[in-house]
Amino acid sequence: MYTLAIDDIVDIPVKFTIRSKGTAKLFTPTLTIRRLNPEENESTSEQSIKDFMHENVIGWKDQRLVLDASGNPADFTPEALALFLSAPCVTILCWNAYIKEIGAKEKN
């Protein structure tokens, strides 16, 4: 039996801006995500991307988009993640960052 020499969990940096009161606010969270197997990678749709993100994001660092009742960055919970992913276009930006980071990259 063979296995790949890579972890099943990856930290994915995401960088995006969202306009608020006429200013582009920068957000740079790092999401901790379970890695898709190759078969799952090949069959994605908008709904499966949403489902994948909700089911496989298991943590975050430097998240400042979702705030708790005190105005501090929210700790990771499924409810906080759902609110994070509900911001316009955030789910697809996170997916694109995930796909970009999990693939092999040529090194010279």
C-alpha cells in the first residue's frame, strides 16, 4: 500500500478586500482546511464548493471579518464560518486560494 507524503490538512492564506463606507477593507485570514482527494477535486460545482467549505474548513487564524458581540474577531465556530462565507464572493475566493495552494508548483 502507498500513501502520499503530504498532510491531509492544509493552512490556506486568503487575501481579499471588501468595500465598507467607501473604503476597501483588507482581510487576510488563514483557513485550516481538510484536503480533497483527487476524485473530489475533479467534480466541483458552485453548490459543492459551498458544501465543501462548510464541511472541511476546521479553523482559522487572523480572521477579522466576523466579529463577536464585543467587536473582537470571532473564534472559529460553524456559525461564525457560515457568516464569514456569506459575505459576497468570499466562498469562491477561499476556494480559489485553496485550489491554488494545494496543487504542486514548479520550483527552479
